[in-house]
Amino acid sequence: MSAITLYGDSESGNCLKTRWAAEHTGQDFDWVEIDSVGGETRTEAFLAINPAGQVPVMRLADGRVLAQSNAILLYLAEGSDLIPSDGFERAQMMQWLFFEQYSHEPYIAVRRAQRRFFNIAEDDLDPDLLAKGRRALGVMEMKLLTCPFLLGDQMSCADIALVAYTRVAHEGGFDLGEFPAVSGWVRRVETALGLEHAG
Ligand SMILES: N[C@@H](CCC(=O)N[C@@H](CS)C(=O)NCC(=O)O)C(=O)O
């Protein structure tokens, strides 16, 4: 048994962030596959691990448990070059992590989930999801026109968090062709993480 156990759904960007961080930083971990769409996050056994009923969750060998993808990502990246040593740059990384959870994931990941996993018809989707998701991609585009990664020349946790759902945004009906700098960045981050292109 590894010192780290990650409970996650391989179809979920939130969960994949944590797996990529552990792989990129060369840490051993066990992956426990949880079918979040099929209801496995709501079983009594799972709720005993995370009362919030969500993946990802990380459990350490001493029994400590951590939820929330970006908190797990930061824990796994501790001491690596995914976290800048400069205080202001670290705060900029956090800025992107909060942006991801408040202004990106609730639109891009949710629209993708509604289309891909819940088969909701296009006409029944909330139009706000497309508009607000496109706005988030526009914010990223402006930044990525000026530098290869969100903080500059070095990949950080911000790129891992934001690439998770951006690379599959087409499954949510978003056209990344409208955002060429974002498209180039997706390929760059995928290469740095050793991932096949999702497009
Ligand atoms: N803010 C949380 C969101 C986690 C989340 O939405 N998890 C989904 C899968 S992506 C889930 O477990 N859904 C199952 C459920 O709510 O029962 C994070 O970043 O970890």
C-alpha cells in the first residue's frame, strides 16, 4: 500500500488534476476508482471518507483525509517547481486556482457533464453556461497571448488546475478554435504532463 491513496473518477477533471500532480512529482500513490456519475460518492462507505460526497479525496497512511481538488493539488505539489518560491507569484497561482473554481469549472465542467454524462438536450442547457464559460476562456486567452504558461515561463499548479477541463471543453460544446493561445497552451501543458491530446 502506498502512503497516498487518491479516490477519484477518471472521467473527472477535478480528480485527474490530483493524479497528474502525483505523477508529475514522482510520488507513489494508489488510485481507487469511484464512479461519481453512478452514485458511488453517495454510499455509506464513501460518505464515511468524505461527508461532502464528492471526489477527489486523498487519504494518507496515517488516516488523514483531504478533499477539494485544488487543496490536494497544492499538497501534492509542495516543495516542487509547480509552486513558485516568490510570494507574489504564489499568490498569482492562487488567483488562478480560485478563478478556476469560481469562474471556469462551474460553467465549462458543468456544461460538459450535462452533455456528456447526463445527455441533456442542447436546447435545455442553461445559456449562461456557454456565455460564462466563453468569458473564462477569453480571460485565459488574454493572459496566454503574453506567455507560455499562466504564470510565465514555468508550468505551475495553475496550469494543471485549468487544463483539466479546458482540454475537454469541446465536449461541453465550446470551440477552442476561437481561442488560439489557449489551444497552444493546452498542447504545451499536455506535453509537459505526458498526456495525449484530448481534442
Ligand atoms: N470543488 C470540488 C468539486 C468536486 C466535484 O464536483 N466532484 C464531482 C465529480 S467532478 C463529484 O464527486 N460529484 C458526485 C456527487 O456530487 O455526488 C473539487 O474541486 O474537488
